[in-house]
Amino acid sequence: MSAQSVSLGEVCEINPSTAFDLRDDSPCTFVPMEAVDDWSAQIVKLATRPFREVSKGYTSFAENDVLLAKITPCMENGKCAIARGLRDRVGFGSTEFHVLRASKHVLPEWLFYFWRSPETRRNAERSMTGTAGQKRVPSSHLERIKIPLPDLSEQERIAELLERADRLSYTRRYALELSDTFLPAAFNEMFSDPIRNPKGFVTQSVEDLCELVRGSSPRPQGDPHFFGGPVPRLMIADITRDGVYVTPRIDSLTLEGAERSRPMKRGDVVMAVSGDVGLPAILALDACIHDGFVGFRNLSSEILPIYFYYHLRARQLSSLNQATGAIWQNITTDQIKEWLIPTPPFTIQEHFASIVSRFQHKREAEREALRQSEHLFQSVLHQAFSES
């Protein structure tokens, strides 16, 4: 975008004083750091506190001021918001906020989206001072950082484009998050509680349904004879990234390392027994598992892997909801072998599998739509605030 660039301190007040005339018992808007949502960059919950509790020791701000997190990792995550809907048009919040107050030359929305730009925050990150875990962006950096400054009508036009793209991305991201609950709910509707088995399905032990194996790790850890080769090695972070069908991408083993680990086949169900205990996944390709996992090999033809996956997921959630998570921290393969698994008629499992398949196709389309809306948002940001 072609526009003059000026220092941020020339077009807004940075951490200005805020005038207020309130009684000690006057209710005031209070904004802790956690009240600013990382996804929507909005204040999602305005708390209220008496003026006497917030008048000292907190950051003060006014209606339409822009709040920027200055401390790591909130700053890097882009935690910021425009303060709106404040009682008596003033508010108080975390001391880890910087405050920007727009002048007649700049819109609050322009300042807000300027800070949403990854390039702006990368520059700010390089200026941070302090020790690890307590690094902060100094106000002196904000004073001198350059911001493109088109006329107000152009600022408004671009800000409206960004707001529409931002809202679209947020709506799609929220819909994806909400849809995460659909399949577990569908499983519960069809099969009910996995432990109590109130529908009375025939049960079989894990030991009767498959070969249960514990993962293994070559030693010593990091030895180049064993690590860094062509064989994928599953990590918890792979599962939390991918969901049901997981493709290990974080770690790998050499062929010699794989011989000292526990190879599993594509389509095998695996489950964490350390870290996020009870978290299952289905391997999307051949891979090895380390000793923080168990693998369910040669699953009986009486049970579908996708049904077994959602059974394990429901079992984990049921245990967490019943506050028995501490038991899982020391779970052994012998205990898992004794678990009784309801085995509903195969036709019912197949019906559930078809629901999963249809839903996953829909989810892929939603993910692509989200990717496109986020790309649009970032493209407009880049065009508006790049230094070129």
C-alpha cells in the first residue's frame, strides 16, 4: 500500500493518563489479560470491580483505547483489543497492557489492525527486554515504530475489509471447534457410556480383541545411529495436531532405531499411557511408537478401528469427568488388557463409521474454507501494513 509512514508516537498517545471522577464504591469495568480472546481479539468478558480496588496498581484506559499485551507469550500471540462498552467510558486492567489512544489523524481500528499484523509483532518481539518468561515490549519501541498512515477514509475502508475477513475467520474457526463435540455426542447417543454399557452389548476384554503391545524407545535418546532416519516416530503433539487419523511428522528413527522400537501398521489404533493419558489415535501410515504409548495390533474382525477409537476416547472422557484421572497416571498394559469393550452388532458399528466418514468430509471442507478466509485476512493485513 502506498502511504506515508510516521512514528506511532506521532499519531497516538502511548500509555496516556485517564481522567476519572468516581466514588470509591463506583462499579468499574475491569479487564484481566485472560479476558482478551486470542482468536477474536476481543474482550470476551467485562468484569466489574469497585473503584477503590482498581484505582491503584492497574492500567487505566478509556473508551476506544487499544489494549496491547506487552508480555511474552501474549504479545507474540497477538492478544489485543479495542476497549468498548466500558462503564462511564473508563476501565482498568492488567499492568501487562500497553494502551494506545488514537488522535484525530488515525482510527482506533487502524491501530488495532496494525498490531494484528505479524510483521509488526515480529519487530516488537526483537525489541523485548527482560528475562526469559518475563520479556516485555518497552513503550520506547512503540513511540518510534513506523506505521503507514493513509487518509481517514482509506483507513476506514481497509479496516472494514479487515473486520469482515476477521469475523468470517473467527466464525469458521468457532464452528470447527464446536463441531469437535458432534462425533463424541453421536457415539454416546448410539452406544452410551463405554464403561457402564447400559445398552447391554456383548463385551470382550482387550486381550481377547487384539494383541496389546507397549511402545519402546532406542537408547540412548538422540543417538544418530537410531534417530533422524526415514521411519516416522509418533509423538503426543502429532495427535493433538491431527486428531483421529495421525501422520507423525515431528520425530523419526533410522532403520536400526526402528528395530529397537515398536513398529505399528497403518490403520492400527494406539493410545497414550503418559502425558495425555488415554488419548487415542489411528495411524495414517506405518510408524513406531515409544514407551509412552500402547498399540492395539491385529484388531478382531468383530470391531471396527473407528468404533474402537471413539470407545477409547469416550472412556478417557468418562474417567476424567468422574475424577478418576489419577488412576490413569500409572496405568499398565495388564490393566488395559482387562478392560471390557462392548462389541455392538457390526451393522451398528458400520452405521457409525458412515456417519464419521460423512462428517469428516464436511470437516475437511470447513477447514479449507477457514484456511482461505485466514489467507484473505493476512493478505489484506500485509498489503495495508507492509513496509514495501
